[in-house]
Amino acid sequence: NADNYATSKSMALNLGVYTCDLSFTSLYEQTQLIIDYMNASKKMAEGLGILRAIEQSTIDRLEQNINNTEVIMEIVSETFMNSNSDLVDNGQPAIAAMVLVGGWFEGLYIATQLVDMKDFNSNKLVGRIIDQKLSIDILIDLLNSNKGNPSIDELILQVQKLKTVFDKIKLNSSPVTEEYGQASNTALLKSEVSTNMTPETFLELSRTVAEIRNSFVK
């Protein structure tokens, strides 16, 4: 769908989406998809005027190390960091925020789609998804710092809609206890975190994430 994105907002959101997808495909060593997603990311970066972020040499290096997952992940990280720093340096913090939002939603979308509801209560991935209850506040703060931009204001409403669902999830922490770690020779502070998220709340969360994410990539 790369050719469908012509506005700065759609290119920024999908640069984040494609970078996240690039990371995911590299974990599963999907060779051709890795190249496809990097080329799509390059097209988004060029459209946003950040040519340095993804140069042809980056794609050439990717192709040369296509079977080396460690190098691929390094290239993906460099690509994301270069994109972000170029946008901030060029006085486009709102665009940088949109790239981050796109990547965050895509990661959460993939995670929610991977949860097997038959194994809901013991699924470790559910715990990682619940953790985003904390990061969504950071995301909203970032967007609020760029308030007044019509594209950002629209995204704030969408993220707030998701936060409303996250707010239904309660986190309870046990008192902090001190435990001595023999291996590290240090005192460790530990606390157990429990949650009341039900399968019904999870499904609502999953539907809301999918709805917002799909509005980015259509």
C-alpha cells in the first residue's frame, strides 16, 4: 500500500508501521518481506524529506546480510533512530511523534492478534500487552506536546479512545520486599503485580487497536 500514502500524516504513521513490520519479519527470517518492508520504509522516508534516514547503501547492506538476524535488527534500529533524529533536527517533532505512534500501534496490533484466547489466562503475551497501559500515558504526553497540529489533535482523540479501554484494567502491586541476590551481591527490590483484565476487556481492547491501526494503513 506504500503508493497510497500521499499526506505527511499517512507517510509518518506508516513509516512507523513498516519499521515495526520490518522488525517482526526479521525475527522470522522472511527474506523477501524484509527487503519489501525496507523499500516501503524508504519510500515513506523520501516522501517526508528525510533522505539520509534510509539510503540505498542501507538496503544494499541489508541484502548482503539477509541471513544474519543480528545485523538485520541493528539496521532496523539504525533506520528508526535516523528517521527520528532527522525529523527532530529538521524541526518536525510532530511528524516524529506520528512515526512513533504508527510503530506503537502496529506492535500492539500484532501482539493482540497473536493471543490465543484458549490459552488466555496463562499467556505471557497478555502481560506484555497490559504493560502498555503505562506506556500509553507517555504516548499521550508526547502528542499533547505537539497539540494544535490538526493531524496530532485527531490522533489524540484516537489514542484517548484506546486509553478508555486500558483504564478498565486495574493493576495491583503487592508491597515491595527486599531480597538478597547472591549472584549480583546486591539487594533486590521485588513486587508482584496482578491485574483484573477479563477476556471480554481484552477483546474490546483488541478490536479498538485493530480499528485504529486499520485507519492508518487503509
